[in-house]
Amino acid sequence: MFVGITNTPRPYAWGSTTAIADLLGTVPSGGPEAELWLGAHAGSPSRIVDPRLTDGAADLAAWVAADPQRTLGSFATCARLPFLLKVLAAEAPLSLQAHPTNAQAREGFRLENAAGVPADAPDRNYRDEFAKPELVFALSERFEALCGFRPAEEFREIVHELQAAGAEPDGVLDVLLERLSADDGLRGLVEWLSLGGPQVDAVVAAVAEAAPRVTGSRFAASLATVTDLAAHYPGDPGIVISLLLHRVSLRRGEVLYLPAGNIHAYLSGLAVELMAASDNVLRGGLTPKHVDVPELLSVLDFRTIDAPYLEPERPALGVEVFRPDVPDFVLVHVDGTAPASVTLTGPAIALCVSGSTVLRGAGGSRVVLSRGESLYITPDEGVVQFGGADAGEEAGEVFLATTG
């Protein structure tokens, strides 16, 4: 069964006023449009275009709750759609953040419930008992991000460059190198910066002052990010923490996969984001929202890693499958260059971002999906065929989210 769904973009302050509307051919609201949610998450469930098809259910969350067998198939025992598909448009940097594992989420959720923390409290860390791994597929020509801890030697090199720029008063940046070399190393340095205080304030100010003075550095993008973050969040310790992280510039079509514990921040650009359907976010700076340093430290993965690019499988011409190491979700990208077929392992959501494409399901459903339109696909369709465009129409580019 193919059921049309839609939603209204979330008006977070960091969002672009035009990017989502330009992508999908919709009328911009006039305010920031940060995230378009396609899914059944209670925070912003997708609306059903024609409720007559869903026995009157007005949104996807209500339909899933009323008819889990039809909407979820073998996932009905979980009673929830396990993934959430988004279009994300960042005009300004998002917060530094990380997400818990399933075990950490279950325990944190239990403890906060036992402590009587209201579900909607601004200082609540765990709003559900699920992990929130995610991937991001760049749609803009460049999508800028911070993610994962870089090698310590690179950070030391950056600090030396800042010191050599001549703006550092009284060796104030020496403390960064000393703390990184201490027994608790990277963890201790992140904790010290996150907790703040007069000495941290002096370090942040010195880094922000020195960064624009450095020339000819192989870390020019990281140093430019310091200047940008200092303009958006003056005095925030996250400005310095950003130098501990990989600075990544995704080209269109490249993907990052961010598992539990990976510290990251999206800086700018337009992307498709696919994640487990959770709202558990532990923030570490660059935000006016609640920051719980001990809890953040408990979920962070302090291992040094390469930037976590996710390479696709290419089972057929014009089809890319991005399959992370979790069962919650898989992202399929169909670029419209040739007819394609995708076998579902559960429910799915399809979003067309350009052109117009005929979709056919094994259960007999057929629909023309055009730019800006999205569908919920029930598991009984089994196999979805992307048959190219109708006569006179441009071949459509479609993203399909389904279970792993």
C-alpha cells in the first residue's frame, strides 16, 4: 500500500529560510526551515495526505498505533517505526552532540523516570529508551561537519600553530598540551573544557584571537571554523573542542555515518538525514540548551578514528544502498538514470527530490511520485520498482528509507 505523507519543516533558529523549499519546490514560510521530518516520531509525525486510506488516521503515528500489523509487518511486535527520515538545512552551526547506545538509553531513561524528571523537562537527557545512530547524505555541493576525534598529534600541531601566530598572552595555551599529555588524556581535556571556568575562558579567548592570524596551515578549514563558531557562540568551550575533531567537507552524494558515542556537529549545508527514531541527544556545547557534562562523558567514544565516511553498495545502475551496522535503517538512493528494483525488509518511506518517477509495488500499488512528494510504503508491497518517468517528465531522484 502506498500512502502519501507530508509535513511542515521544523522552525529551529539555525535553519535555512530557502534551502528546503528550493529543493522540494514548496513555498517558503518566511522563517527558518531547519528539518522536515518524515516518519512516525511523536515530536512531529508526518501527516496523512488522504486519511480515507488509513481509516481516518490523520498522521502516521496514529495509523501505526491503530494498525501495527499492516503498517509495520514483522516489526509490529515493536509497535514503532524504527527509523526517521529527515531533510536537514543548516544555515548556522548545530550543537556539539553525541547519542547513547541502546543499553545506555534504557538505563538513563529508567533513572530519569525513577527520579520523576518530567518527560518534557528542558534538562531531561533521555526522552526514550532507544539509541540514535544516524547517517547524513549531502545534497548541497558542500555539506560541512565536525565528527569524531582526530589524532592527538594533529591537535598538538594546531596548538603550536596558534602559539606561533603571536597572539597568545603568557603561554595560556600550554595548558591544552599539558592536559592532553596527562593520564586521563583526551577525556580529561574534554571534561576540563566542558566544565568551563576562568582558565577555560582565557584559553577560548586566546584560540579565537589567534586562529585568524595563522596562515598557510594544512588545518585552515578547522581554524576558519573556530572563527565562525566564535561569531555564533562567543566564549563557548565548544570552539576549542572543535579543534579536537575531524573537520569534514562532504561533496554532494557523500555520506557520513555517526554511530553511538561519536561526537559531532553539523555546520552548514543541505542533506538527507536518516536515523533511528529516537530523541536522545547529549549536548557538549555550541548551544543555549541543557549541557550535562558527566552524562555526555559517559556516552562519548574517545577513541581516535578516521572521518566516518560510509561507502555505498551499488547493486544496479543508478542505485546506491547505504547500509550501516545497525538493524534500524538502510538508505537507498535511486538517481533515475535507469529502471530499478528495491526489495523491502520492512516498512519504507520514499521521498522524491527531483523530477517525477513511477513507483510500483509487488502488491499491485502504482503511483507517480513527483518532486517534493513522499510516500509511506507498507511492508506487504515487498518489492518496489522505480520505472522511470512518465512521458515528457524528467527522470526522478528518490531516496528510500527502510529497515536494515
